[in-house]
Amino acid sequence: MFLFRRFTACTTPFRSFSTKNTSANSAKLDRLYELATTVNETSSTIEKALQVKLFMPCCHSIMKRIYDPHSRFYLSSKSVLAYIERQGDKNSISAATPTSLEALLDALSSRQLTGNAALEAAASFYLSYCHTSAQKQIFCRILDRNLKMGVSTKTIQQILRRDDDQFRFPSVALAHHHPPTQHPLDNGEWYASRKLDGVRCIALVNHDDIRFYSRTGRRFETLQKVEEAIRTRQKKKGDGSFVLDGEICVYDEHMEDFISVMKQIRTKQPMDNPVYEVFDLVDTQGFMKGVDPTPFTQRQQRLKSWMGHSQPHLRMVQQTRITSKTMLKQMKDEAAKHGWEGLVLRRDVGYQGKRSRDMIKIKKWKDQEYIVKSIETGRMRMPDTGEDKEVMTSVVIEHKGTPVSVGSGFTLQQRMRFLQNPDLIIGKPITVQYFAESPGENGQASLRFPTVKMVYEQGVRDV
């Protein structure tokens, strides 16, 4: 497999040949060839776009030069190969070798190099860095401004212009809630793990390029310590391309602190002590398509092999095979004893990027998102002064058509702020945790012991 390399602009575009340049430039050609081959293997335009946008960012600088409608290189691969053949001997080509592919293309497009000087520079790059058939093929395609990916030039230009937050992220595997009175063990082999109270995190690992996203596709920029832990594993296990699925947690002693992780992960400052609890490793193509036929146990074996020993910021979630209903009950009792949020059960089947009954969550408490319809106000005694002040006492949501008042879970600062500016919460989504559904005064559905778990003041759940 090949490694990504990051490039920076060079003030001097050409210099003498070096071993370091050979490795970096040859690797860049390998990455471009891999991208072109992978994209060409799928017929789906959406999957092609996902490959280009999400999994090959290291290739974007070259692709922008190739597909810039206002750019030309003023030579072809045919003319360069003919020039090399005419020279006959590598030593007869005296041009300084370009330090990078970007430097060569910039010199050609700006007409800094023309005529025989352009041919000689391109030939020098070819002879210095193109050692394999794949490297030679892709270099020729670059000069001809066509990577042959089966994607129109217009589509590629649109993909490269589009911001990450405008791009449709692949849907991820989600669990169904399972009634505690029923047992799901009648079909197939099941594995159980602790349900963590953190933030879902998808890590796109493409050799040494590592990116983190929420389940909705929001980019996380605060996980430098997790990134370094993954990079360390990549160096030890050999680079590769795959997707990690798990949760970012912040621990208060031995319990997850959901409020803390939500606050920290949204900032632009590196998180102090994030722990990436990984519960799945999915093939890149399978993740993009939303289907990977590899059974869960095999994916776990691959994850275990890659993970090795746990690190402070990177851990593998333990999976326990459930062999009986008695064993499941024992695990539920253990979850209750330790104060866990619950259990997640996974059937030993392939991966599905959607909500599936092959993945089930068993929780004593449930949670659901609602839109705040209105607020209620009243007087509350201030803990510091003992003075009674007007505050927001509760919000009103709608559960199955029935208004429900939720007053627990707000901080005093939130209550005062939402009283002063109700628009900060009215019409915004909130996550409400509740024990069970219960009949209201008129026999309509209501909630038992509801409490606000999270307020999304930005107007949308982005993690």
C-alpha cells in the first residue's frame, strides 16, 4: 500500500534529483492512480463523488490543476514520450528535475517553460519518478488532463468547489430501540456491548490522511490526540484505507460525561482528553455504498488486529457473545448496577448504513428529539442570593400530538437566558430523556419523568 504525503508550495520549482523527492512524488502518482481506478470501478455518480470528495483529499491540488477550465499545459503525453525516445539516453536530458508534480504543472501552465524546455522538464520528471506501469500511465493522463475516472469534467469541478458542509455524507448504521419485555435472540448469533453516552464519530482513514465526522457529516476539528493515536497504529500495522465507527467520550471518573463532550467537540480548540471508543471497522467501499457483506465477527477480528493494545485516546469496545436469554438478563443487570446507559446488541451479519433490526439498543431510559413549541415562565429562588426572580421554568414539546411540559435538565443560566430571548430555544430541537411513555389526563400519550438532555441552539443537530 502507499502513503499519503502532504506538499507545500515551493519557492524554487526545480532542483536536482533526490531520494526524498523520488519517494514523495512516486507516492503521489500512486495515490492518483488508485483514485482513478477506484472511482472508475463504480457506476454510481454519487459513489464516485464521495470517493473524490471524502477519501482522496490529498489528490485535490493536482485535480484542480488538471480540471481548471482556464488552464493548459501546452504539451501532451505523446509529445513527451516521443521526446524521450528521441533522446535515447536518460543522461542526455540535462534539465533539473521538478521538486513536485505541482511545481511542474504550474511551470507548464504559466508558460514559465515552453518548447523544448517544457518537454525536457516533463521528461526529467517522468524518468525520475515514474518507475511502475501505473505511475507512467497516470502521469500521461495528467499531462493529457484526463484521469479517465468515468466522471465528467463539469461534475469534478463541482465536487472540488463544494464545501464539506454542502456535501451529502453517507448514512450510518443506527439501532432500533427494543422493548425490554421482548428478546431478540431467536434469529442468528448476537453480540452485546455497553451503550456509551458520547458523540458518534466516523473516522475516514485513508493511509495517513485521517478525518473525523459526525453521523450527519459535520467535520470534527478537535480530535488531534485521537488522530495521532490512529496514525501511530497505521505506522505499526501498515497503512490502509478503511472506516472506523465509534463514539467520542469524555469520562468523569468511570462514567461518560455527555454534556462535557458535546461542549468540547464543537469548539476549535483540541480536546484535552477525548477517548475514541471504536465498535466497528468497515471497508471503505462498503461504507460509501451503505452495504458491506463482511459479517460483524470478521469485522471485529480485523479491528482487533489493527487496534492491538488500547491507548489512552483509542480503545476497542468489548463485544460479548450472547448465548442465552439468561445471559442477556445478566448483562442487563450488570448495566443497571454500573449505571450504564444500556446495551447495544448486534447480529453477526454484514454492515448496513441505515437503521436496522440487526442492531438493537436496550435502554432503561429512552431519548428522542423534539421541537420546542413554546416556553413557560415563573419565579424561582436564586441559590446565591435567595431572591425570587422570573425565569423560564419549562418548555412545551409535542409528543404524538399531545403537548408535554419539560422542566428538568436546564441550568439556571439557560433559564434566565431563554426568558430574556425565547427565540434562542423556541423552534429549536432538543433531546429529551424519559423513563417511559405514559397516558396523560385525557388518555393521550405523554412522557414519564422527562428531562432535557441537550439543546441545539444552532437550529439543527449537527453531531
